[in-house]
Amino acid sequence: MFKGVPLTLGVEEEYQIIDAESRALDSYVSKILPDGRVRLQDQVKEEFMMSQIEVGSQVCANIDEVRAELCRLRGALIEIAESQGKRIVAAGTHPFSRWMEQTITPRLRYKALEENMQDIARRLLIFGMHVHVGIGDLELTIDIFNQARYFLPHLLALSCSSPFWDGRRTGLMSYRSVVFETLPRTGIPDSFESYADYDRFMSTLERVGVIDDRTKVWWDIRPHPKYKTLEFRVCDVCTRIEDAVCLTAIIQALVAFLVDLRLGNRSWRIYHRDLIRENKWRAVRHGVRGELIDFGAGKSMPFDELVEEMLALLRPYAEQLGSWEAVKHARKIVKEGTSADHQLRIYDESGGDLKAVVDWLAEATKTGACS
């Protein structure tokens, strides 16, 4: 609780199911789910493709509970998968498996998505992390939504884990972002004057038949229509648990900071969506090794300097929330690199062996998971 705002947390992670011998994606979710549901109940579910599996944490009061949940959930799935000759990988894309060779999960909602979107949907062989923050007030949620958009490129840069696609080095650090934005109603959203303004926008989409429910608006950040949370959707799934915990802690502290501004009748400046999109592109392209634009200063700045500025803003809130150790892990991510940086290093050191990249991903995904 922060100044009357719950700031509860929930994290969803999408994982790859890998055949241990071939290192390729395996359409195996139907074999893992029965044991998964015995151990994890409704916290595990299938996804669009049968080589994907998703977990969702319980509602967490603090970052220590988030860490425990992610360790438990990953550990259970890894144990089940390995007992059947499979492995679990957390990365935004698979280094070499092809979307054309995947099997779509035979559920009505997924078949409807495929029918509506055709190859755009069939290409969605991507894996993300979604962080929910409980705010509890719809008007305040929209206000924080407007302000938090500015920081989405920063979050993406810290989470990059998808430098490969279809067996190729793409030159990007988050190719997942490129694939996902081929869908309509994705990317950086516009701002809204109020919750009523947002509700009118959504009602228009519903009335004219664009969507039949509000979960089919897939922005990088959105008020979640069912959970009544503010959902951050911009991140690649983090390969390492500690990176996922760090991003979640940053998001919670960021919301606390923006809530504090709002309650003091102040606000982070609301920037044009296309300016934020420019920074997102830079995060997609270079991750933590590039520069983002500081629009207040009117100049490009190295990402490590921007992270230090962000940490200075968030430290008082993270300390109050008991999450500063997790938040400052961002410095280690910047220094040592994201998952994408590590994948590229393994690729170069192995002479272009993508199976070696998969092996590293599987081991790194397992690190810290509860057995």
C-alpha cells in the first residue's frame, strides 16, 4: 500500500517448449498441461501456439512475493518438462524455429484470431512478460497510464531477449516487438483526457464491431478490463528470473512515483505518442547499448545515463516499498547486457551455433527456479 493505493503486483510470463535433443520448439503443451494443472491449477495455461505455455502469478503484495512466485512457477514447469524430455526457455523469440511449422492451439478464440488476422496472427511466435499493478481507482489509473507511456522504451530496453528470427541474426535486440506490432491496436497508445474519454474510445470500437471485448486492444500498456489493473505489456519475457524481478520492481516503483506526483497535483509531462515511438524504436534496435532521447533536455543520451536518472527518481519509492535491491539490479543488466546481448555473445563465440544459444537460454531460464 502506498498513500492509499494498493500497488499489488501480478506477473504473466510466456515460455517456449523445447525438445531437449533437437533444441527446436515442440508443439507439446497438451502433454505438459495435465501435470502442470495438478501442481499449479489455473496459474498455467496454453497459448496461441502449442509450443507455448503461459504462467500467471498470484496477486503479490510486494517484490519478495513476486520473486517467490516466479521461482515456484518456473521450477514446476521445468521439472515437468524435463521429466518428458523437453525444456522450458524464456526468450522473446526462438533462435531458429519457424512460425510456418507451428501448430495453433485448437481453441475457438485462437481459431477466430487466425481467421481474422490470417498470416499476421500465424507469425505470432513470440513470448512476452506482462506486469499488472493494482491501483484501484479508474480515474487515477488513466492518469498513471498517460504518464507511464514515456518510460515504456526504457522498460523494453532492459528486457530485450529476441535478437534472432527464423534462424537469422536480425540486427535488432527485440524482434518480438516488430512482429507484435504487425497486429492492429498494438504499440504505444495515445493519451486520454479522463476515464470517460478512454471509455468512449473503447465503446466506439465495440459499437462498430472492431472488437467484441476490450482485451483485444493489445497496447504496450493498458487498463486491464477484467482485473482492473494497469498492465505493462511492452517487455520481452526475461530469460533470467532476477531480470524479471527487477523489471517488476521498477514498474511498481514507477507507478508509486507517478501516483505521488498526481496526489501532489503535479504530473510527468505528457509527450506525443510518436516521440515515445521514436525511443521505442531505439530500444528495439539497440537495447541497453544505444541512446534514447531525453525530450526534456532535447538531446540523445546514452542509455546507462538515463537509467541512473531513472533510478535516482525511483530510489525513495523503491526503498519505501522494500524493493531497492531489486530495482538497482538494472545497473547490472546495463553493465553485463540483456538476454539479447548474451545470446549474441554465445552466437559469436560458438561460430554461429544457434543450438548453443538455445542451450544457454535453457540453463539461464532455469537459474534460480525452485526445484
